[in-house]
Amino acid sequence: MNMLKVSFLFSTILIFSSHSHSAPYNADPVGETVVAQTEELLNSALKFAATKGKSNRMIKTARKNFFDLYPNRPDFAKADIQFSELLREKDLYYLSLFLTKGATIKEKKSIEAIEKMTGGLVDDGIRSSSWSSFADWVNAVREPLGGKRPGDIVFVFDSKKLWSAIDTSEGPYKTYMKKRDEAEFRARNIDSHGHDIGSSRQ
């Protein structure tokens, strides 16, 4: 089972999108429809929130294993794969949150507020030093789906188109990954060779 249940999250996006267009414009009673949709989305969010603690522990453990074995101790290759996969799933999770409206600062604040009410951020969210490149990746995924500008609403009904958009945005994702990984090493006060940054600057 994927740690962040990415498939479930993208399914939630599809459910949300279909709800937004499923009822006739003059559907009655509108209030009851909105309440039902909101309740369903909230229940889905709460179910996922229950796994966030476990997700954070898994990432924390994988991060520790990675750096304890870095760069070439026995079993490092396995630790590298595990940590990379978890970070990838985290990236896809946050992509799913920003897919509909784009990665704007306004949307970032809204999503962070919601996350605080549903189990908190996953692994402290997207680091500020890699936010700009993350936003570029989100925008690259959104563009073929109809999101020409940040703030444009994107509704995804075809999962194949979604994964195709993710695949074709490999370039921006690699740029973001580089920034993300640099932040991981800086947080440990070492460079990519495992050397202490403080010592190397002296």
C-alpha cells in the first residue's frame, strides 16, 4: 500500500470535480447538496488525516536511515530507494492539493490552514527554499489540463490525462527535486558529498 495513498487522493479530486458539475444549475435544495458534498469531502480528509502521523513517522525513519548510511555504507542503496519513493509520494500528495487552483501564495495559506485542521502538514510541507520550483512543476502539470495561469480552475475527469500531464512535466519536476534534495542536505548541515558545510566554509 502506498504510504500517502496517492491513488485515493487523486480519486478524491475526481469526486470533488464531478460534484462541482453533477447537479443542475437550478438544483433544489442547493443548501442540502452543498452540505452533503462538504460532508463527504470532510470525511475523506479526516480518514486521510488519520494516516498522517504514520506517514510522518515513515518519512522520518527513512530520512534517518538515508543519512546514517550516506553515501556508501552497506544497505545505502536500499535506504536511498525507500527515502526517494516516500518523498515522491509526498510530492504527489501536495501536487494533488494544488492541482485545482494552482500553487499560489494565497492557495498555499488556505491549504496549510485546512491541513492544520486535518492532522497537520505531511513532513512539514514544501520547504520554502524549494517552493518556487515546486510551484513551477505544479503549473507545468496544470497547463495541459487547462490551467494556463495560476488561479485558473482545473477539473480533472480523466486519470490517464492527469498521469500523462505528470509524465510530460518531468523537466520541471527534476528541477524541483534538485532544490528539494539540496534543502535536505542543508538541513543536515552537510553537502552532497557528506562533508560538513561549516567546516568546508572555514
